[in-house]
Amino acid sequence: MQLIAKERGSHVVMVPEIYNLCLLRSDVSHHDLSAWRIDGFGGAPMPAITIKKLRQQLLDLELIHAYGATETTSPATILPLGDDDRHRDSIGTVVPCGDIWVMDEYSREVGVGQPGELWIGGPMVVPGYWHNPEADQREFVAGHWCSGDIGSMDSQGYVRIFDRNQEIRLTS
């Protein structure tokens, strides 16, 4: 909180555990956080109590659930502002430049609402791993990175994650 106040941070992206630590170890009212407007989180679900406390203490802060990975270099999905109450179980919709396919174990796209592995494509996805063609062959298919995350996409384009594939293709 001290660093955000000192640097006049306007947006931050952190995992939910860090928000919990900030609320537990820092009195938000002791810092000038007036520049802090947008806050992204991902990596795990944000506990409802954490969202409630943040909203009570930082009235102008917009919380945005985002999903991505090192291989996507930036979020692949973002929960649109105002949708957090209606789609709390979702990681949002695919970013405008991105593409997500939900695929079965035979590399076929599944139907709307059906679970499968999330394959992520778009200009934000890395073209491959550094000097590791074997991993590239395992992890990248038809311009998409195979995430290992099991999820679904509903008819409105909201993506949900349920689990990790137990047979993740390990990179070396």
C-alpha cells in the first residue's frame, strides 16, 4: 500500500493472496490511494469477503478479474466492468484480439458449455519456447497455446475454469 501511494499507482495486477495480505497488514486509510482506480486480479478466485473489504475501503477502485499465463504475455480474458456480480464464477470474456478454443482429448472443439482444455490464440501468445522445439510441438497447435486448464465457454462467451489437466504436457 505504501508503494502504491508513493508511486501514485493507478492500476495494479496481483493475485488474491496479496490483496488479503494488504488488508491484513496495512491500514488502507493511512495511505493516499486516490490515484488507484483499476485493479486486476487472477491466478485464483478472489474471496467474496476480500472484494467486499476492498470495496468498502477503496470506494473508487474497480476490480477486474483477468486470466492469462506467461505464454500469453497479457490477459487472454477479462471480466467486463459491472459483470462481477452476475458472472462471479467466470474469468470473463476473451480479449478482442484473442481467441480461445475449448478442446476435447482428441483435439476436437467441444460444444457450448461443455468442458475441455482451453487453447489460447492471438497476437499476445508467444510463438514458442526458447530453443525447445519438443515443447513447442507439445504445447502449440494451429497457432494456439494448449493451456492445460480445463474449462468451458457459454453461449455469451463467458469462460469458466474448473480444473487443471492431470496429464499436463510438461516443458523442460
